[in-house]
Amino acid sequence: MNADLHCHSNLSDGMLSPAEVVRRAHGNGVELLALTDHDELSGLPEARATATELGLRFVDGVEISISWGDDQTVHILGLAVDPANAALQAGLQKVRSGRDARATNMATELDKVGIHGAYEGALRYAGNPAMISRAHFARYLVEQGRAKDVKTVFDHWLAKGKPGYVAHAWATLEDSVAWIVGAGGTAVIAHPARYRLTKAQRREMFTTFRDLGGRGIEVLSGAQGPEEAKEFASVCREFGFLASRGSDFHGPGESWIDLGKLPDLPEDLTPVWAQWN
């Protein structure tokens, strides 16, 4: 199945509306789609309505930001969640509440190195002002000629240790999994290769995640290459995880890969969607 279970709309840090994301996925041959905006559920009704109109199978999703270890931000996908679940809604509202303060502090740090007006500039790129994020700052810095593209901005300006980086305390791993499971969903670790963790730290995260009720990991992601896919396929086998597949699409020309363009999962793995009716 051509499933894409990780993508974003302009209600978090994507570039297209929820309906446009769904139409692009359908046009690319996606058969099963999850919209997984960061800490945000508001795009799901529009996405689901468009998917129904097109005859595209759709599951409600979210990507929750958590803090893990030594100031490491990790993302946990909640797939096939009930977006009306009160505990999930309350938890996400708590996570979102710190975004504006972080954005203000990021702008202050960038101002110190001669990049002025960054908060206002980032806000112009945010379809949902409550969800202002590093991606919106990155687009502003590209506009200002500080880097050739968004990926380069993160490397030179917004990653840990760089001038515009501001640490932030997100949700805990325990809370994120509890919210997802409580909402009837499946918890999946997004793009595990992206985190700056040692092998020992990564194994500790996988073990804790599984013990808390986490069910899967992204074996295939736009942010991971073939060797990393092999590595995380092995992790699935060892830990008994379900395998997920998602482009992490944010917008045309900005993402590692387009919607629905990932290779197939290894045949011996159990895909995360096998458990859904």
C-alpha cells in the first residue's frame, strides 16, 4: 500500500492548506494518508472532508513534540487518534502554549547577531500564528539571503549551539504516549535517525517508549536514507515494533521527498496500518 503517514499543512509548519495537502497526496497515488501537524488538530476536519470527497482513505494524526534526555527534542506521531478526545486536546494546548514565548526569544537572539525583525518576518509565513515555529523563521532567513534554503538555515542558525537556537521544555515521552493511547491511537517515533543520540541512548529511548505503550517507528522517512531504513527495520524486528512510512512533507521544493514517493517497506515487517479496519 502506498501509505504516507507523516505530513504537515500550513496550520503547523507546512506550506499548503490541509485540503491542498490531501489533493497533492491523491494526485501522487497515495492510498492511505495521515495529516500530522505539530501539536495541532485543527486541520483534520478539512483534510478528512477532502479525502472523503476524493475517495482517499484517511486517518487522523498529530505529531507531538517531546523533550528527551539532554535537551533533545523528539517527535512522537499519534496515528488514528480521536481528535475529540479531551485529554489529547488539553495536552496539546499545553504544548502549544510555550511556542510564542520561544519565538520571541529566538527573535531576540537573532537580533543580537544582526538579523532584525525576525519575529514579524516569521509570523508572515505562519498560517496559524499560534503555531509559529523554527520553520517559519527559516523561511524568513532564506528570504533575507542568510542561506540558500531552509535546510541550510537550520544547520547554520537554528540548530542547538547556533545563534538562533532557544531551548524549550516540551511534553514528556510518558505524557505523549498516554495522550495518544488514551485517544485510541497508535504511538510511533518519527524519523528516528534525525536525533543526535548515541546508539545506547537510542536503545534506551526505544525501550522506554515500548514499555510505555509505544507501538511503532518510522522505518521509511523523507529524512532517512537506505542504510538508515535497514537499521530501523532491524530495530522493528528486535523490539517487535510496527513499521511506519511517511514523507514528512512540508511543501513543494522544501521537503526531502514528495508525498507518496517513498519506497516500499520490507515485506517481513508488519505495517502500522495492518491493525486498522
